Amino acid sequence: MTSYTPQGEADATVWDAMKEGFASGGLVAIPSTLAVYAAMTFSPKFVKSTNWQSRTALVIMPPLFAFAAAAENKLVHRMHEMAAERSHSREMAEWSTQTQQKMLNDHKQQLKKMSTQKILAQPGMTDKGAISVHENEEKEREIAEKFRESVVNSGVRVVSGDLGMHHRLANFWQENPFKILTAVGVPTVFYIFKGREGQQHLQLQMKLMHTRVFGQFAVITMLLSLMGFKEYSK
């Protein structure tokens, strides 16, 4: 079984999401290309009302959307799997710590019930009882310290107390960047297109081209902001 460092695991997850996105985008590119080709061949009205920029956009935008949607779904699914694995590891560590703690407490209680004379009367026992208690306390502190280090080094940012609304919003932003991009980007592009309606001197293909240019700039700016916050949250 392949063993990854945290960075290697993140890189492998991103690569799996990219492969899923490329596969979905390639499958969608075939019908979108054929649809534009058929429209150019059999619809003179389509040829008259569009230019090569808008036709190119009609060909490439569906595959790009399929790529983004498939990659995000794969990434979110893998992140949930990783979270479940870390949760299971944390629960196992807690269970191990609790079991060790219970054994130590039971042993301490047993030692307290026994008098010093009875301890010394045991075969092979001298003053090793006190040493054993001290060793158990040292082992208990060592286990607690290792568990703390495992949580700190796991890459999870721990926030004490209940999560506030801004922390929940940040977590949703971190887990669903493309959903936020779609929810904000689509109305923005539609608003840009509606703003071109008042310019009667522009033809439809020019309005589409203006919308594509300004919309692309707006969406790329949003995407960079989302990715920057996502990287900062890591």
C-alpha cells in the first residue's frame, strides 16, 4: 500500500480530481463540438448571428464547466474520505489513550490498597513498586504528549470552543470553492450581458463578445480570490 506524506497525499488528491475533470471535459467536448459544427452546416441564421469568438466559446465552455464540476465533486468526495480516515485515526488514538489511562488508574488504585509491607512481601518485590508508579506516570505523560503532537502535525487547524458563523462560512468556502464561484459568477455574467442591452448600436455577437471578455475577467478575479483564501486557510 502506498504511503503518502501530508503534502504527497494532497498532491495525489489533486491529481485524481484533475484526471476526473479531464475525462468528463473530454466526453462533453465531443457533443458540444458536433453541435456547433451541425449548427454552422445546417443553420444559416446561426452563422449570421455569431462570429468565431462566440462559436469557440460555445465549443469550449461546456467542457470547461464539466471539468470544473467533475473535479470539484471528486475533490470534495476525497476530502470527505480523508476527513473520515483522520477521524477514525483520532478516535483510535483516543481509545488507546483512554484504555492506557484506565489501566494506569486501576494499577494505581490497586497499589494504594496495598500496604507497603504487603508490597515488600510479594516475591521479588523490594522498592520497585514506587519506581513502577513513577514509570507509569512518565509513560502516561509521554502518551499524552505524542497524541497532542499527532493532532498538531495532522494539518488540521483547531479552534477552541464552538465554531462561530465566520468559521463555518470559512469552512464552507474551503470545501466548496467552485460552488461559490458558480453562485457568484453566473449572476455576474448575466448582469454584464443585461448591461449591454441598452447599447442598441451593438450587434448580438458583439454583445456576446463584450460579455465574454468582461465576464471572463470578473470570473478569473473571483477564482483567484477563492484560491488565495483556500491556500491561506490551509
